[in-house]
Amino acid sequence: MDALQQHMIDTYRAAQHGAPTPPLPGTHDWETLRFIRDERAFRAVIAGRPARGRVRAALARAFGPHPARPTR
């Protein structure tokens, strides 16, 4: 059963019991992702680490400019 089918069943049950209908699947996905991002930034600041640019800095260290290879 996928999310849409489950939503249809939940909507039917809510109508039978007079309860409000549940939100559509995916309605709050972006809000949840923003909350998780903000929470991680907050915890980084509390721990004394930089809150922004950590992934980009790690990638720059890993894949940044390397010394030129000798030519043949």
C-alpha cells in the first residue's frame, strides 16, 4: 500500500468518525526538512562548531586543488 492509498483510508475513517481529515502526503515535507536543518545548526553552535558551510568545507578539503601531476 502506498501513501496515497493509506491517505484515502484515513480520510474515509475520519469521515466515519466525524474527525478532521488528515493532511495530504508530502504536505509538511519541506517544513520538516527546514526544522531539521535549523536544529542541526543550533546544536552545532551550542557545541562550538561552525553552523554553516561544514559540508562544503569538508568537500573542499577532500577534493580541493591537488599538486600538479608530473607530465610524461
